[in-house]
Amino acid sequence: MFELLVFVLFVWLFVKAIGLTFRVTWGLAKVIAVILFALAVPALFVCLLVIGGAAILIPVALVAAAFGILKACT
């Protein structure tokens, strides 16, 4: 009986650990996406106003990466 109780406890803890892993991963993905977006928007405005041309591709790629991370995690 004790072995069954211990087994159930370990299975329950394993399921809780998997759930925590998914929550941490989702939170980390949101943090990375916010950082990418925060870097990309000012860079996009600077490139639009000052540089133009091929340099615009860098902030556009950062915005796309941020949205890609958020879409992949949902």
C-alpha cells in the first residue's frame, strides 16, 4: 500500500513539474519577444527616418522574430 501511495505521489509531482516547465517556457518566450520588440521598434523608426534602404531589414527581422516566438508558443 505504501508503494502505491509513493508511486501516485511521484506521478503527481511529475505532472506538476511538466506543467511548470510549460509555464516557464511560455513566460520566457514572452520575455524574449518583448525584448526583441522593444529593440526593433526604435530601430525601425531610426532606419525609416535616417538610413532607409537595406538597413530596414534588421528591425523588420527582429519584429518578425518576436511575433514568430509568440505564435510558436500559442
